Amino acid sequence: MYKKPTLKEEYIKWYYEKGMLIEPGPAAIFHTWEFFEPHLNKTKTKPAKQIIELPEEEIKKFNELWPQEKLPTGSYGRCALPELKSAFTYFFKVYPEYNDWAKIQAAARIYLMEREEEKWEWTRRSKYFIRREMKDKTAESLLADYYERILNGASEEPLRKESGFQPRVL
């Protein structure tokens, strides 16, 4: 009965026929075969997707912090829950250490208090506060910035303009 040669056997035979081997022994080309073997594997495996569980109650609480009425930009402050879920999925993939929902809520409250003092001018919608994609396809997150402020000891009071810092003009 005919047995089809394995890829390794064909490889050794090819090397021998080209005159690259004195003997067609597997020991002579072992290291070369080790190098090429992973590249010859036809089955490609993809890494398993990481599934992030998002508590829907917390997402609803986060969304309800934003005002219901239209913002001066012309759009509503609150977003649909599926949009927020995708934004939070991105946020937790990029910033896995920022996973405390109490601090996330506090960061949003600080941001909204600051924006309310400015009469909601340039206030971002809830999903753009979490993640905003720029024109050059990079993403920025104000939530990460405000979360970092809380980690650095900022209170839940908004940053006032009269903070003592005066820019120096030369």
C-alpha cells in the first residue's frame, strides 16, 4: 500500500536532491526544519476574545448623571445603552486598572459640575466622555483623565478658575 510522504520527508528529499546534504538524514537538517515548520502550519489560530462583563445597572446610573435636555451643541447629553456598553468595553480594555464604578461615577460628577458652571458649553455626551475618536483615528478619554485626578487625591469639587495658577505671558 502506498504511503504519502510527510512534508518533512519531502523536505529532506528535496535538500538531498539539490546537493545541499551529503546524507538524507534528519539530523543534518533538524534545526532548519524547526525554523520552517511553524510557517508551514496551515491552521492559523486567533487569540480568544476577552469578554468583559458590564453591569447594566451601573451603566444606567452613569448615563442618568448627564442632563436630559439638549446641550448647547445641539445633541442630547445621554446616549443609548448599547453605545455606552461599547464605549465602556473599550475603556476597560485600555484601562483595566480603572475598574471602580464609584470612582467612575465621581469622575463623571466632577466633570459635569465643571461643565454646569460654564453653562454646559462644550460638554461632551456621555459616550464621548468615555471615549472619543479623533480625526487621526486615535482615541482619547476624559473619563481616564478625571479618574486619574481622583486617584491623585482630588476632591469631588470641580476645579475652579481661581485656583491660584496664573499663566505668565512673556
